[in-house]
Amino acid sequence: MTEKAYRPDYRRVVIRTSDGELIEGSVNIASKERVSDVFTKQDPPFIVLKDVYFRENRIDTLIVNKRFIVWAEPLD
């Protein structure tokens, strides 16, 4: 019996936070059907973003609390 190999599936998004910040990064939707599922159908209160652009800086990984997200837009 073989398990299905886990393969990340990253999608680009832009997020606006409640304090007005814009964050662009990639979210992994490997086990979800759509980008919106990451924001609405998961129990964890945090979203992990990779390859992030935030305040004119590039950051490898940023963890954002979902309670502070006003909106998110998929770019892909």
C-alpha cells in the first residue's frame, strides 16, 4: 500500500489587513480545492505565506492571523 505523495500547490494572493497593510505572497492549497478554502474552511487561525512582498521587502515566510484579514485576492 502506498500513500499519495504530498505535493505543495502554491498560489499567489494579495491580502489587505485590518491596519491597511498589503501583503503579497503564495499560499499552499494542496489539500484544498480553491484559494478561498484556505481562508474560510480551515480551523487553524493562521495562514502561512511563502515568497512574501511586504512593506517593500521580500520575506521568505510570513504567518498572518486570519482575524486581521479584511480581504484576499488570488492573483493566479
